[in-house]
Amino acid sequence: MYWKYAPYLFLIFAALFLYDAITNLMDGKDAVISFVFTGVAIFMFFFRRNYYKRFDNKK
């Protein structure tokens, strides 16, 4: 029941990593890893959302 809301946690993580990347860029630090994690979290959001839709039709 709650598993269909789980992919939205990846969007929250993506927002947090994006905020971290922007603050690191403002401080002059390297922010590549934060941008990578942001991309992975967005990818996982779309992957998980489509994954749950695929199994929801089999009920």
C-alpha cells in the first residue's frame, strides 16, 4: 500500500543533493558527486514509478 509512494522519496533525495551541489559550488568546492547522486535519484524515481505501474496492472 505504501510502496507506491516510495518512489517520491527519490525526488526528495534529488532535491537535497541538488541543494548540496549548489551550496558546494557557491563555496568553491567540487560538487560532481552531488550532481551524480541527483541524476541517480531522478533516474530511480522514473524507474521505480514505471516498475510499480507494470505490476499494478497484473492484479
